[in-house]
Amino acid sequence: MLTTEVKNQVLRVLYESIDKNRDNILKKNRIDLENYKGGDVSMLDRLKMDNEKVDGILKSILEAISIEDPEGRIIYHHTHDNGLEITNRTVAFGTVMIIYESRPDVTIEAAISAFKSGNKILLKGGKEAIKTNVVLHRLWEEALQLSGVDIGYIKLLRLNREETQSFIKNPPEPIDLIIPRGGERLIEFVQEHSSVPVIVSGRGNNFLYVDESADMDMARKIILNGKSRISVCNALDKVIIHDRKRSELDDLVSYLKQNGVQVLLDNTFEERSDIDPDDQEEIMHQEFLDYRMVFSKVSTMNDAIRMINKYSGGHSASIVTNIDNKALEFMSQVDSAAVYHNASTRFTDGGQFGMAGEMAISTQKLHFRGPIGISQLVTNKWVIKGNGQVR
């Protein structure tokens, strides 16, 4: 078990090394960008590193240093009638594996979360980011070595799809937890083949409900902000508008189209629908990762809640309303990891929540839900001290 001082020392060295090697990091990333031959715009957005992203990584490291060490925290204590001292305290999982696509910043931010919480981490990034990931991993190794810590705490795995499948099915070393971070195909691949417990970092497909009392100027700004980045899981894909706001629909749609967002009206608009009835169900379940948005209309907030709980990925949902009681009811009834009142779903992010980045955003209810950062990457252990007691 590493002390907090040692952990923070490694992170301070890592901070200085990344800042000093900024130009080389961006150079390697340009090679990855040039080598990428796919036409996926959202993939390119996730793959690209620039000075702003490097600054974001550095900020995450400083925040990680300032966050309380989650290892060894006492959750519960009880003194038995016979004198037994019973304590429940937090402990690291052990070894965590993360499998992720394209985003090289995860090589730093995921490993920060794992390392500060006392875990070893196996990093399996995508081949499209290999040059960037290799240089970032080398900086991790240097920071560990200079601080006198085993470089085995942070490992970069270079495996193809078949090798990855074999690795997670029959791990050649002990692994306590696997977190897939990417699209539905990656998540399904890991769930299907892993013999190790998996935390599902699910899809987005986030919804926003415009209530009859909503401030429409506020609503349109929040909705547009939901498409400020299309490659992220907290982007907004579906908007549900109350029927009494229908008179303001055309202005809202026009505003979004002027800002490059394609708007489709679903079958709740009957005569104006842009969607083939046979495609309705599939589209409502779909995460777009594109400048596309589907609008639906309802006559009650409960109808909106039912629609969200049926179709969303359980990631984030927002309500725009001026009635606080309605917002409270919406947020209690919607089954999502993060729920918002008068704010953009784009805030569902470990960094935005003050968590020094994240490993992933969990959409399952076991263990932790939502952004998984330093404080969430621990489990617990019961420690009982006696002096000969028997039952």
C-alpha cells in the first residue's frame, strides 16, 4: 500500500513531465491523426490532442493531488458487547483494466484515478491512438521510476482484438475489474467475453424535457449546448417538448438548424413526422454521435418521464422548467445516473464534478453510478480485532 505522500509525489513528477513534453505529445498525436483513414468525425474528435486537452490533463493531475486519499477510510465502526472491535474500511480493488477507444487523454486521466486510489491499472487503448498512448505511458513510467515506485502500477497493453478477447477470457495475471469505455459494440464485446467483473460505461442517448413553464431562451441555449461536442457520451440526442409549447417549436427548430443541427420530428407530430414509422423504435434507442437531434411532443410530464425511462441509455436527463416541484418530481422519477434542472447534460463529467477526471461514467446501479473517479475506485474490507473471543 503506497502512502498518500508517495502517490502525490508521482503525480507531481508526472505533471512536470507532461508539461515539459507537450510538443512531443502533440507531435505523436498528429501522426496518429494522419494515420487514421476512417471517416468517422466523432472518432477524429476523440482522437485529437491539442494544447487545450493537455491543459485539461494537467488540471486533472493537480485536482487528483488535492483529493483526499480514499484508501483506508473508515466507513463503519462497532464495538461488540464482548469487546470485539469491528471496523469496515475502504481498500483498493487491486488491478483494474480499462479498454478504451481513440481517446489518448484517458491514458493519463484513467490511470490517475486508479493510481491515487491505490490500484494497478492495465491500459488497453485503441490502435488508432498508439503513438500518443506510447509516449504518455513512457511519461508515466518515468514518473514512477523517479519516485521509486514499481512501474508495474501502470501497464500499457498492445493487443489486437483476438488477443484482447483471449486476455479478458483467461487473464494471464490477476484482474479484479474491467471497465470498457467506448461505444455499444465495445461494451458488448467485453461483456460477452470477460471472465472478470465488468462495470458498464454505457451509451449516452440523453434526453431533455421542455416543460410548459420553461423559459424558451434558456431552453434553446441548453439544447444547443448539448451538441457542443458530438463525440461524447453526455451529448444531447432527444428533446421532448410539452404540447403547450408547440407554437414555439418552429423558432426553436430554426435556431438549431441555423447552428448546424439537423432536427427530426418523430411520430408524435403525426402529419409533420420526419421518421418512417418502421424506424421509430430503433431511432429513439439510438445514440447519434452526430449533429442530429430528434424532437417528440407530450401532453404531460409523466409521458415525458415514461419515454425517457423507456428509450434513454440511463446516462443523463434534463428538465427545463420554472416550477421547482415539477423539477424535483422529474429528477426523482427519471432513471438516469445524472439528472438536471435547467442545465445542460454536457456537465456529466468527472472533471466538471470536481473529481479530477474519471475512469468512465457508469450507467449501471451496482457499485457506483455516474462518473467513476478516485473516490469510487475502492471497495471495502471488514477488519475485526479481538483478544480470544469465540462465539
